[in-house]
Amino acid sequence: ESVKTSEEAFKNLEANDTNMLAATLEALIRDDRYRNLFMAKDRDGLYKAAAPLFEELKTKHRITHWYFHNPEPESTAFLRVHKKEQFGDVIKRYTYQQAVKTKELAAGKELGKTAFALRVVHPYYANGKLIGYMELGEEIDHFLGIMRQQIGNEYGLLIKKDYLDAKEWASVRQSHGLRNNWNDFADVVLVNSTVKDNSIISFDGDIESIPNNGLVLGEVKNGNSVFVRGVFPVRDASGKKVGGVFFLQDITAIYNDMKSMQTKITVVIAGLMLAIIAILTYIMNKLVIRRLSKLVDVATVVVGGDYNTQITPSAKDEIGQFESLFEQFRQVFVSLMKELEEKMDRKSA
């Protein structure tokens, strides 16, 4: 259930933010100021016009990327409002290619060299003529924090190393004053998490092998806390499994309740077993041992010369049958003993 709840929360956040980015983009592509500066290829002027709004979008809506792209066949970045000095490179991302192909809005999660971003790309027109493409994007690190607040679990985003650049990763970690964790796992990197102790987030499996509906990985203890671990796959815009969201659900209270209940059940079962043993002992004593003891007492008396003590079957069961047989044997024995006594008396006379 935790896997399903967490995955649904992640998808809802993605859908909500995609809608927000798309609505913002729709408004921006209608603004003539940006369109005219882009058509005039005035990169500096376009940056100066867009930069103040970008800072506002970044602060209020967590939008971290804003692009103006040249149309095909050039397909190059004309301006990155978030990184003015980098331009002229060919854009090969899936969302951009989809927008080029369909001439409609394209959206999805895509990996850069060090970050996972949610992107929306829209064709850019002037008087019905295609002049390029505009793109907005946001890094999705904040998803995990929101999910933690909503659900209460701890989360970590793991990405396959195949889709990241080791040198760029080391540089970004260093610039943020963070330890380079590239070598913590063989095939994946923990790009973000909500826990302070990342050692309890571990996954050595193959991302590709994670079922579409997620996977429960079992329990793990950390100090006095007990967590259940799980992971569900994360796909990029093209549908490839590029990572997974790892979650930790604190089940300490449930675990302690179960242990307490287990102890109580053990005590109850032990008490019941003792009671059953006592009852069986009583039954055995009354139905078997006591009756057999009586037979032994009668046999002892008969051997001692008291031939008049009889045995009356106490019940119609196996012991009762044995008592009847014993009584018959007693009668034969008494008869033989009397005959023997009579013969001895005659000889002595």
C-alpha cells in the first residue's frame, strides 16, 4: 500500500507541476516583447527583458530553466535565461524532438548531466509562421520533501549512472559543499533524499528489474526505529526506466505493538497449554491411573489371602474390559487356591 500511495503522490506532483509549467509557457509565448526580441536575434536584449521575470518565476514557482530555441533544421539553443553564457548547442532532448515532430506542447521528465528536470516545450509562432520553440523546466528535488510532508515517509531519488556524468556530478557536489557520493553504489547514485542518515537508503538491484507497480524490499532497523523499505521506478519522457524513488516507512509503533501482542499471545498460549496439561493429567489419573492402581491393590489383597475382594468394572471402556478380565482371572485364581487348600487339608488329616 505504501508503494502505491507514494507512487501516486509522485505522479500527482508531476501532473500538477506539468500543468503549471504549461500554463506559464502559454502565457509567455503570447508576450510580444519576447517574440520581437527573439525574432530580431537580440540575445542581450532578450535576456535583459526576461531575466527579472525568470527570477520571479524561480522564487514563486520553482521554475529553474527557461529556453529560447532556434527552429529546425538548426535546432540550437538561442538563449538560456537561467544560464546566459551557454548557447549555440544542438538540442537533442526527447521533449524538444517531440515538440518538433508534433508541433504541439510536449512534456516529460528528462535527465541532464547532474539533475532530473520536468520540462515543457512549445512551438513558437509569429503570424502563423514557426520561429522556434520556447521551453520551461524545473528540477524535481522538491517532490520528495512535499511527499514527506503529505505521507510521512522518508524518500530518496536514485538514478542510474549510465544517464549521468561522473565529473560533472563531482563538480556539482563540491560546489554545494557536499560529499561526492558517486561510488556509494555500483550502478545508481542517490541524487536527493529527505533523510540525514543516507546509509539506511541502499539498493543494489537493477533499476530495469523493478516492477512497474514497485517493490517492497523488507524491513531495516536504525537505532530504535524500524522501517519497511520499498522502491518504485521513475521513467523519463521517452518511457525508459532511468531511476527509482526509494522510500522508508517508519513502522516502529506498529512493530512494537506487534511485539507486545506477540508476547501477550505467547503468555496466553503458555497458560492454555499448562491448563490443558493439568486437565489431561487429571483425566488420565481419574480414568486410567487411579483405576489401574485399584486393580493393583485388589491383586495385592488377593495374593495376601483375601479372596473375597471383588472387582466391579467402573465403565464400559477398554479399562472396564480389562477390569472384567481381571475379575475373571481373580475368580479362577481363588478357585484354584481353594482347591489347593482343600487337598492340603485332606493330606494333613
